[in-house]
Amino acid sequence: MDFRKMIKEYAEAPITRHLILEILSDYQSPNDKISELLKNKELISIRRGLYITGPNIDLSTPEPFLIANHLRGPSYVSLESALSYWNMIPERAYEISSVTIKTSKLYKTPVGRFSYQHLKIPYYSYGIKNIRYSPKQTMLVASPEKALCDKVVLTPKIYLRSIKQTREFLLEDLRMDSEILRTLDTKAMELWIKNAPKKSSLKMLIKTLIEL
């Protein structure tokens, strides 16, 4: 059997062990075949029970943001990764940062580092966008507004108490562009505050954005 042909339609997303066992159901020892595929780098294990196709099989692989969504779910990409994606910060984020309703966790995988920080519902569920990367890849990413709010909420020891301090945090510490900040939807952000951590800091953030 041609494993490449069998796996092709699934290759643009992380693949569960259950699905691979189904595909290999005609094999007498499918678990041995999985071990062989891993050894030959036709499959890469990104965590127990979850795989992507490897370099020696020459198929499209999922985008890192989609891998992040699957690695620990439910989750969405946020913080520096989303801020960089929306061109709000100049740095490129090498670790994919996400938010989850599960406990915080860090995964070191053969395809990169993926970190997750915990937030509670209902605040967690606000401002998540479905980004269609390709016909088979739709990624969950924080909106620019939510990524910025998450950054304030989840950065230890950041408590915004004045417009001056907040401007310094945005323009000097994070090196954000004031023109981009002026485009943010502060009305949407205001709707999240009731159920958000660090309510006073987010109120000051919104006040500063309005006065930019």
C-alpha cells in the first residue's frame, strides 16, 4: 500500500493516531507500521497520539498556528504570536503563544515550541477570529484587540494606572505603531471588561487608545 496516497487528503492538519490506525487497518501490525513510518521520517510525532507528515513524504503540512490549535485544545493563538501576525509588533515570534481554558503548558516539539496560558470562560471566548489559510486550513487566532488585551492580562506585574504609563508600555516596551493602535475597535474591547481579569488595567488601556 502507498501510505503517501492514503494520507494525502489528511496531511494539511495534525493527524490523530486513531485516524492513522484506521488508514492502516489492512496491516496485520499497524502499530509496527507506525513505528516504521516514524523511523523513516514519513511521520513526525508532535505529542502522544498526534502526528504530522514528515519531510520524507513530501506533502503539504499544517501551518504552525493550526498545529497550535490542535496540540492543546480548545485554544487560540494570541499574545506575541497574534500581535506579530497582525503586524502590531516589529518582532517575529519564534515560539507560538496560545491561550487555553485548560491548564498552562509548554510543548517542545520537533517543529517548534508551543506555549499555552490559561484564561477562564467567558472572557476566553471573546475576540477569536477564524483565519482561512487554505481550503483545508482554518486557524483560530485572537483579533488584534483581543491579543493586546491578553498581553495586558497575562503579563505578570503589568498594572496600567495612568495614560502616560500605558503609552510607554504600548509605544516603548512593545514598540507598537500609534497609527495601527488608532484602528483598534475600543467599543468591542469595552464589552469584554465585565468578565475580564485586570479590569482596571483594561479600562486604562481603552482610555489611552481613545486618546492616542
